[in-house]
Amino acid sequence: MNANDAVPTIWTTGNTEVFKTGTWRSALPQHIHAPSPCHAACPVNGDIAEWIGRARERDFRGAWEILTRHNPFPAVAGRICHHPCEAACNRAGFDGSLAICRLERHVGDTALAEAWAFAPIEAPREERIAVVGGGPSGLSAAFHLRRRGYAVTLFESRPELGGLMRYGIPSYRLARSVLDGEIARIVALGIDVRCGESMETPDDFERLRTEFDAVYLAIGARCQKRLPRLDYTRPWVMDGADYLARTNAGAPPALGRRVVVIGGGSAAIDVARSARRAGHEVTILALESVAQMPAQREEVAEALEEGIVLVDGAMLTEAIDTGSAGLLLECVRVRFEAGAPRGQFTVTPLAQSEFSLEADAIVPSIGQDPDLAPLSAALEAEGALLKA
């Protein structure tokens, strides 16, 4: 073909369903605002991507200010949080999740080292709020209410604030200087703290209703769940929460040489590791397989490194007191199946899988519930709910 030849006509036999022509080219994408996966997984709704962006620029003060929009305990959370944000991290499918929890700890520790304080209250309000309970929930509520200008009075029945952070978590996991520093910063906002004052009787609640515009109950979960086949009146049985409270107070109870801790969560691991540090030979008996245990993988691995024995996928069927020889714990292997609703599960004993353990004491640590009994005379309770 030369330059004088006409260009032949070309016919298209398709249609616009195949050959995309026309107005579709002017269509705009639809942008949907949604939280990042780490943000959605965070129990306190933290703005993770935002504060990590500040930390990346080494603006740790800015990162701390963003962190504390939702959580006044970044140094505490950076030590004890289960960090579900890391499991949800977008990087998990590529080169590995970001170490969000450790970054939070670094930011929190930097804030303590630099003595950063929260901004003073700019617009005080006249309303007075009572917060009953000085644990993580009560302190967080007092923090957020005070930042919004409310006058807050915080009642705590124990001598010091902190709740389970102080009386339940061992100091090797959460240094008391870190806890004290973050609590002091909250109180410095101008919160009226009254330790050693219980609010349980009808007269107490009538006084609260009279003196305050609103009351926030944060009494915590101090009532230990109990195993149905275990006699808790026996001297060789001790609740895990009681054991940790006494150990954290510097007076670990004498339980004999061999201790069996029952449970698979972080509290059970804390009990076991504290007992190991007190010189006991410790065995953990968990219903779940090691992969199903709710405790963090890191703390389970550390417990094993410390010489603690883990018997997973098994349960206690009977505890026999043999006298001077100690206890004989009859156990059976089980298949553990978690249910859809949180906290529900099915346990199926496996045939011909019985075995026994020897022990001097048993410390069950299988979870806790709120103790609503002291409030029953003052407030209407229905199961785990209180009528406002």
C-alpha cells in the first residue's frame, strides 16, 4: 500500500456491552469512608493509623495526644493489651503486622519520662458526676467526663486506685511506677478521689442520687467463677483472683510444693507464673488446646520457658484428698468447641482418656463476674444487668 491508496473501511461487529464506549468514561468512583482494619479491631476505638503516622515522623507528643483521645493508659495498654489490632493489620498478609502494641508502649513510656500532662479544662460545667469504682473502667470514665468539663468524684473501696491493674496483674508484667504515673496524670485533671469508701447500701446510693447529677457504676468483676465439682471450702483450694491479690500485696500464700492452676486465660497464666516465682512446682490444666487458649501466645511461651508444665485439652473430674500424700486429681481429655456467642462452649470428654495429676493445692482461674449481691438492696438487678 502506498500513500495514494485509500484507507479501507473497518467495521466493528461488537456492541457497547463488549466495547465500553460512551458515557461510562465520565463515571466517578464512589469513595466510602471506613475505618482501617486495625482501628475496627481496637477495643477502645483507637485512631491507630493516625497516631502511628505521627510516631513515624517522630512526633511522639502528637502521637500521645491522639492515643489519649480514647485511652488514658497507653503505657499500661502497651504492656498488657492482647493487641487484636495486630491480627487485623493490613500488613499481616505481606511482610508481617506492625508492632502496634510495642509502639504504643514506647509512646506511653516517653510521655511518662517527659512528664507530659493533659491540657487543663477550658470550659468547666456545673454538673457533678459520681464514679463508683477506681479500676480501669472507672478511671477511664472519670478521665473522659473531666475532660468534658464535668466535676467528677471518684469512690474506691480499696486503699489505692487501679482495680485489677493493681491487685490482679503481677508487677513483673505491669510495673507499679508505670501504673501510678498514668493514674496520677488522670487525677491531676482535678478529680476528687475518695479511697476507702464503699458505696453498697441503700443509704449510700440515696446520698449519691441527692448529691450528684449522675452516677457511673464501675464496680468491676471481682467474683470468681467456680467449678461445679470442686469444694471451695477446702483449705487446698484458692481462687486465682485472691491468690494474685495477696501475692501482689507482698504476702503470697503458702500452698505446698505442687500447685495446679486451672484455666487457659491470661489470669491463669499470671497465677501460674506468680506461683512459679514463689518457688512452687506449677502445672496448668486448660480445657482448650494450646492453640485455642485465650491467653496470649507470648505469655504461654514464657510460662513454658520458666518451667511451668501445660496440660491442655483436659479437665478436672474429681479432686481426692489422700492426706499426707497430698491431692490426687482425676482428669480426662476433652474436645473443646467454642460456640458463636462469646463465652459459650461445648466440652466433650474423650473415651478412655482418663489420667491423674498429683498436687498440694488447686488454684482455679476461669474468669470472673461482677458481684451484684451488695447492690441488690439498693438497686434492682436482673441477672448481670442493673436497672437504672
